[in-house]
Amino acid sequence: MAPTIPRLPLALAGVVSLLAGLAAGEARLGWDLSLSFVHLHGPLMVCGFFGTVIALERAVALGRPWAYGAPFATGGGGLLLLAGAENSGAIMLTLGSLIFLAVALNVVKRQPEPFTRLLALGALAWCTGNVLWTLGAAVSEVVPLWASFLVLTIAGERLELSRFLKPWRWRNPTLVVPVALIGGGAGLSAAGLPFAWTLFGAGCVALVAWSLVNDIIRRTIRQPGLTRYVAVCLLSGYVWLGVAGLLAPALDAGIESLRYDATLHALFVGFIFAMVFGHAPVILPAVLKVKLPYRGYFYGPLVVLHGSLVLRIAGDLLALEPIRMWGGMLNGVAVLGFVVMVVGTVLRARRS
């Protein structure tokens, strides 16, 4: 039965990819780290870490043993990348995303709702990006597809929660615009066509506008404790998604400039990790069967994350290398601090 399948080893495999991906990211910034996998920073973070933890969450929710094949394959794929078997690792990551897509389609069949279809669309974007990358496409060509996977997954989850708001007939139709722009931009990038980043960026900005009207955080930001903390994480994440969207059109002229770093990390660090910080206290107890009580110090890593990202992007846009490097280093400190904080809080809760 699915409940007997060990979940912690799968989660730990994702964490290994996270730690390695962070180290590779620091090396890419210029810190003196002798690593052989620096060029795998993106695949490790998006596929090895995010792909594994999201696939594990979805497998737990579905409750079918075969669904655990997705996090098993992606977790193993990340480890293979680190072991130097890059081709085998890429194939495993692609296999995991294919199983994940099958899980998403199964959910749509069971519950044919707009939010499940949006989640399946995100899964399709991830799977497509993995296939193209495995076949030899550059990371810069498929990164909009990988980003679409994460952005559309979050959008689908927020759309599901919007059902707790007052019904509005235009909620779902207006979401079509940002989704079409994001998906269109990702598709153009994969095909090597112009205006890819302009469309993708416009979609990110449009999604922020939609979210500010339709996300339940408009209510929950007024509530105390964990509820407000989650809302603050999401709201701050939307700010960075908007920044990424505004920066993205310049990349159509080329990705060699530091603006590429600024755009991607505004999205992946500012938006995606803010969402991770906000959702972890809710998701981890359900997935790993642990107690993670909310504490006020949860805001600490979030403040460091956003403050360091301001430094990093300022360093990027002003070509100030030391500021850029220290901002990136503190990005990693914020993420590691969050991991340590979560583990410590869980252990203290167990002792009590």
C-alpha cells in the first residue's frame, strides 16, 4: 500500500540536489569552489530538487504506489548527475517527469476542474523541457519551460484555493491570458524564435495582476500567526515575479548580460523560494508526517532571502561584482537557514 512507501529517503534525495545545486550556483557566481557539476546548477535545482519534492507531494495526495515512481526517478536522476553519469541522470529525470505527467492526467480524469488542468499543463511544460534537454537543447532554451512548470503549478494551487472567495464568473477566463502568454513564450524559446522572453515576461506580469485580484491572500493577510506568514510569503513572491516579468523582455536581445542572472533569480529565488517558505509549514506535516508548528522566527530566512536578492539584482544591473557575489552567497544562506530552521523546529516538536 502507498502509506508504507518510505517518503523520507525520497525527500532527502531532493535535498541532496538542493545542496549541490546551491553550491554550484555559488561557484557560478565566482566563489572559489572546485566542483565538477557547476554547469548542472539549473537541472539540479529545478528537476532534482523542485521536481522531486513536488512529485512526492503529488504522489502522497494521489495515494497510488505507482505515482511514487516520479520522485524515485527524479531523486535518483539528481544523484546520477552528481555521480558524473549525466546522460543517465537526464534520462531518469525525464522518466520521472513523464510519470509525473501521468499522475497529473490521472488527477484530471478523476477531477476535471480548471485548476487540475492547469497543474497538468505545468507538468507537460516540465516534461517537454526535460525531453528537449535530454536530446541536447541548451538549458537557456528550456529554462522558460522549466519555469513554466513551477509558475503554473503555483498558479493552479492558488486557483484551487480561490474557491473560498466570492464566486466571480471571470476568474477562470481571465487566467487564460497569463497562462497563454507564459506558455507561448516558453514554446517560442524552445523553438528558438524571437520575442520569447517578451511574451513570457508579459505573462508573469499578467499573472501577478490576476493573483492580486483572485488570490485568497487578500483575506488571509489580515489574520494572525501561520496564516499571515503564508500570505506575506506569497505577496512578497508576487512582487519578485513582477520584477522578473519586467526584466525578461531585454533577454530577447541576448542572454549574455547580467540581466539574465537578475531575471532568472528574481523568478526562481524571489518568487519560487518565497512560495516554498510559505507552503512548507502546511505541506511537510502532510507529506512526511511530522509536526512543524509555526514560530515567529519563520520570518527570519524570508527577510534574508529578499534582502540578499535585492543586493544580488542590484549587483547584476549595476555590474558591481562584489555586491552580486555576496548577494548570491546570502541567497544560499537564506535557503540553508530555512532548512536548518525547519529541521530544528521538527526535532523540538518531537521532543516536546
